[in-house]
Amino acid sequence: MLIPATRYHDCDAALTFMTDVLGLEPHAVHRGEDGAIVHAEMKLGTGLMMFGPWDKGPFSAFMADPRAAGGETTSIYAVVSDLAARYDRVVAAGAEVIMPLESQDYGGSNFSVRDPEGHVWSFGDYDPMKA
């Protein structure tokens, strides 16, 4: 099992974006005594991704802020069955679509969106586990 993880400066805004715009579901959200998110897990189907704040823990030193790096160093690809509806949801929310919904030569279709902190998310109906 692989579980991608990243960092955000504004974890509450990231949680809202992932939930309201991308359609992910919170699996677990852990908050510190001050109420700030210290660790969160987001679910899509059977997949999971984790995130936390930049200023918590030594692991942040090994992460690159995509805005400071001039672009993302890796991205998340999510296989979904409601691709067109999810694309419409992202567009309606005014998110920054960096690659529009289109068919791919290798099969399936996908689109990519950049979240407010510069992380790149791709959604598609091509499932490499079934190819």
C-alpha cells in the first residue's frame, strides 16, 4: 500500500478545498491543543492521502513547497468513476484547472488541477491496476 503525504501552510483551507472542491472525505483529522490541524487523512474510495502543517515536526525539512520550488515535485493521481461530474464540480468551484478533461492515448481520460498552495491533483478513469 502506498499513501502519499504532503504539507500545507493553511491546513484548514486545504481540508476545505479537498472536501468541497475535490470531493475527498476526511478519514481522520487530528488537532493540537490550539485547535490547529497537526495531521489529517483524506479518503477517496479505498485510497488515502495524508497531510500536515509545514511547521510541525522535522519531516517538513525534507519537503519542498511547490510555490517556492516553482512547481510541484510530485503529484497525486486519483482513479474515479464520476470523472465528468468531478471535473464539472472543480470548474464550478473556480479551481485552477491546469490540464482540461481530455482522452489519453494510453486509455481513459483525465484532468489536472492545482490547489491553492500549488499541489497538483490529477483525476482520471484510467485504472492502471486493471490495464
